[in-house]
Amino acid sequence: MEIKMNEDIKELLLMVTSIAQEKPELLNARENEIYLKFSETGFIEVYPSLAERKFSLIGLFCAESFEKREGFTLFYAFKQEGMAPVLILVRETGKEKMTTSIAEAFPSASWFEREVRDGFGIEFDGAFDTRRLFLHECYPEDFHPLQKAFKNGPIRQAESPRMEYKFRQVKGEGMYQIPVGPVHAGIIEPGHFRFSVIGEPIFSLEIRLFYKHRGIEKLAEGKSPSECVVLAEAVSGDESMANATGFCTAVEQICGINVPERAERLRAIMLELERINSLLGDLGGMAVDVGFALVASPFHVMREEVFRQNEKLTDSRFLRGITVPGGLKKDIPDSALKELPPFLEKFTRDFESAYNRAISSSSLIDRFATTGVIRKELVSPLNLTGPLARASGCPADIRIDRPYGAYKDFAPQNSLRKNGDVLARYEVKADEVRASIALILRLTENLPKGPVFAESAGYAGNNSSGNISGATGYSLALVEAPRGQSLHWVYLKNGLVDRYKVRTASFCNWQAIEHAVLGNIVPDFPLINKSLNLSYAGTDL
Amino acid sequence: MVNPLSFFLRPKVTETFEFRDEELEALGAEIRKEIPKIFGHSLAIRELDSGSDNSTEIEISNLGNPHYDVERFGISFVASPRHADVLMVTGAVTLNMAEAVKKTYEAMPHPKYVIAVGDDACDGGIYKGSYAVLGGVDKILPVDVKIPGNPPSPKEILQGIFALVKKASK
């Protein structure tokens, strides 16, 4: 098989081979992704140098019986900030289901490894945290849902839950713990926070999530790509469009489908509307969390107006049921599209007035400034992305670094702040609303006419020449969801999904909160949490 | 020095929004009329997420925004199940949340009602057959009203609340 490579990929390959003594096996390469396999000694030689070269571990996932291999195959996805290519090192565990941890060099690996261990039963030698992650105490021992031997269905729950989940113990004079959740006081999702505090200031925080683990990845197994879109949309409701686009992009890459330009443009318009909605929720919610309803209300009004625009465009307030592999299920009515520019013009005026009211309040600034700082040094090791990384001096944005769809021709204005506090995040979010508005206006201008669905996608119209039905292959897609980088890896076998791995920005970003709250007072926790806008559903899957 | 007159002369901070929805107003008035028959002066709802995809939470939160502002109809969302007449559950019940769901329900005073919101909460929805969920909310709690939708709109949720109030007063 001849593998075509662009310059960036060639350069990356050269760099990696210069580290190792041995020549790796090149398994596959595509625009912006390359799969290499080293021997075990080669892998152990290479990965620490990647950490030194400022690569982030953006994903670590597993597949069973991958390409007729026996046992389990691990995929380590690395990316350098600002660079397009993703380097994927493939590692096999063989039958012993035992391998070594890389969490010392890449802290983001810790949760990934725990996730793989729960799902597949692979042990990571040397891991500093071996507690279960998404399987809570109600799940029996030796239960690993993502193994192919397990057929999805009801299971016998553990009768007397084994051991209590052990939280980090912090002891000392005057130290006490505050357990919060999983059920919280507002209309929000469930999760558990264990604070260790001395008086008011937080000394340590440990989070425990995955209460909402619904088994999305297992449900995807054996489904056709078009059936899987609803699962991608259900990963995180307010990022339905982003995750559907990520999943479909991966499938389109595998099958070599060229999405029509009109569909690409319409997808981007909807992705930006979704982003605006998410950001408005934050700008309003953060004001609510400092008890400032007057400032919050206009943002909530605007958000509802955007929901209604969404409904006019797609019949769904959450832009659901429109994205399919190959493009869009249906075209968007011109009447709804024509409404967008005047709507956004009025929206901009309302937005600026609401934002000015917020940012000119000294009491709001007093609460926001210097609160919940995330240092830039944490960004790469924890693979933090999205507005929170951009507020900590790190400009990474997949739409710019590794553009997909219409973003190849329409780059957004990047926003950057250095302080990393709640205020910096507030400012970045406001900038991003403006940037999204500007982008939508550019995207709607001279919108090309034509089809919104690639005929070659086939499966939809019982077209036997279509190339999704029967396709085998794998590919990785990255999209910039409202919360940051969202990773989608799809492995198709004979046209059906054999493995769908999704890792949302929140999965990594959640770990920032344990650092951001240190030294802050407990009453500032809700504000810090809101400013990070982390999705529980998108993490728990 | 701030001139005290400026407080009167500067623009008002309360403005009128142009989004009166007669259908919503009529529904709200009906609810406002029905609630006192059985619940005293207001209906206290505790929202509980048992495994949703978060879109349903967003629509329930939207009931409080200025377009709907359901508190004026006598509906309030409360922080504790101890204060609640109604438990509004979203999402298929996950194994990891089942115990917390039961405990939340048990913490409510009698009489108590349960509303399941969204397709997943109604019957498990797209999660049917998953190892990780028990199914709809009625697998572990007595459900009085089901509001289907992916997710249901704020108005549909309000209609569901109305259905519950009617049911309770019978």
C-alpha cells in the first residue's frame, strides 16, 4: 500500500525516527494523522522525548481485534501546540493485558489509563492511581464492558459493593473535609467534589465524576455510521453539533467522501451558533454565580433568541438531526438563512450593551479578577484546551491549527489573555462571541448553492455503489467544540462501527479545576466551576 | 461629586422585552389558578439529573429566563428535596446514579410526585439495552407524568407541569 504524505507529516516522521534507534513500522497516514508502530523498547525510548519536545498526549484509547490482530491495541495520540499533524503511536499489549504507564511523563495519561483499564481490563504497571474511573462500586469486579466478549445488556450488579472509593487524605490541624454532591443544589448535572479546607481557603480538591456513565461507546459498536450520529449528539447536549461533526468528519475521512461546499459552510454556521449559545450561558451564568441577576438576564434573553433561530434553521433548538456522514440530511431554508444577518446585527448591539454593563461593574471585577487562576504551565501536560487555555496565554484552536470543513477557508479571529483568572476567561468568552458573529456573517455571504449531501455517501439512498456500506478503515478527527478540542476516532469494519472513541475537551479540562481552586475560598468555587464550563455528560459518556 | 439628579435622568435599567407569547401566558394563568387548589401557594420542584445529556437541564433552566419566567406562575425550583413537592428527573437512570436518585426521592416529604422529562427519562430512549442504565425513571420511582422530547421545549415542559397539577388535584 502506498501512503501519501504531506510536508508536515514527513517532517514529523523524520523527527520521530531521529529519536529512536529503530525504524518504526508505518501503519497508515492521512492528511494530518500518522500511525507508527515501534517495538516495546522503541516505544519506551521515544515517548519521554516527546514530552521534552512539548507534545501533549491528547488521547489514549484501545481497540480489540484491531485489523485482525490478536488481543488489544493501544493508540497514543500526540500533538504539538499550533501544529496540524497528530502522531499516533500504536502499542500492543498482547494476551497478558499488561503494559506500562506513561503518566509520569504525560500527566493527562492518568485518567486515560484508568479509563482503558475499566473498559478493557488492561493493567498499567507503574501507574500512580489505579482506582476505577467510570465503573463505580455498583459494578462487579472483573467487569470490562468494552471487551468484545461482553455482549451489551443488563448486568448483575455487585451485591455488597466492594471497597469504599478512597479519596485523597489530607490531614493536619484545623483541616476538615467538605463533601459535595453527586446531587447539587441547582439545575445542574451530578458529580462529587471533596474539598479539604482550612477555614475558608481550599487546600485541596478532588473530583469524582462518571455518575452519568451511559455506555455510549459500547452502544456504538455494530451500528451503521448514520445510526451512530444520535449517539454523538447525545455525548453532550449543548455540543450536539460539534460532536456530530467530529464523528461524521472521521467517517468521511475513512470513506474518502468529499462533503459539498454548501454543506460545509452550513455546518460551520451552525457550529458557530452553538458556540455562541454555550458562551452566552457562561457569560450569564458567571454573573448569576456572583449574585448579579441584572447583568445575567440580557445574556439569557439573547441565548433564548439564538435557540429560536436554531429552531428556524433546523427544527431543533439544539441543531440535532441535521448532520449526517456526507453532509446534511436536508438543506436549510433560504428564508431562515436570510434572517441571520439582520438578527446578528441587532444581537451585536444588545450584546455589547450587556457586556459593557457587566464589565463596568466594580463589584463584578472584584470577584472575577485574580480568582481561580490556571497557570500556563498546566496547559500542555493536562492537555487543556478551549477558552480556558486561551485565557491562560495559550492560543490553541483546532479551527486555526488543524482546520476542518469550511474553517479551511474561514479562520476565526483568535482571542488571547494571559492572566488565566476568571476575568480573563470572561473576556475571552466575550471576544469569542464577537468572533463567531463575524464568522457567521462571512459564511452566510455568497453562500454557494448546490447539494448538501455527497451522493457518494450512498447508504442513505440505498445506493449500492456508495462507499460507506462495506468500508473498512480508521481515522481521527479533531473539532473545536465550544469547550475546546474534541477528539473522535472511528474504526469501521465492513461499513459498521467497530469502535468509536470520543474524548471531549471537558474530559481533560476537568482536571484543571483541582488546580484552579487552590487557595481560593469555598464560596468562589461555583464561580470558578462556571467559568471553566465543564460538561459532565461529555466526560462520563 | 455625583449629582443626585443623574439617578433620575440616566436611562432606566429595566427595559421592556418584545416577546409576549399569548399561548404561554394563557397556560401560565391556568397553572397559576390550579396550583393553590392542591399545593398551597406555590409548586416547589426539585430537578434531578439521573444521566441526561445536559440538553434537558438547559431547557428546564430556560424556564427561569425572562421569556418564560415561570416563577410568576407559582412554580419554583428549590435546592433541596426536603422542600420539594415534585421531583423532576432527566435522563435514563444510570447504575452509577441509581442510589442517589432513590435517596433524593426518599428525602422528599409526602405527598410527592415525579415527572420524567425527556425521551431517555421516559423509557431509556437511545440508551435502551445499555449495560450502564436501568432504563427510564419508572424503573425505580413511581412516575406521575412523562414529558417526551429530545429534549422537550420549555413550553412542552410547562405543559407537563400543568398536566401534573391537574392530575394531583383530581
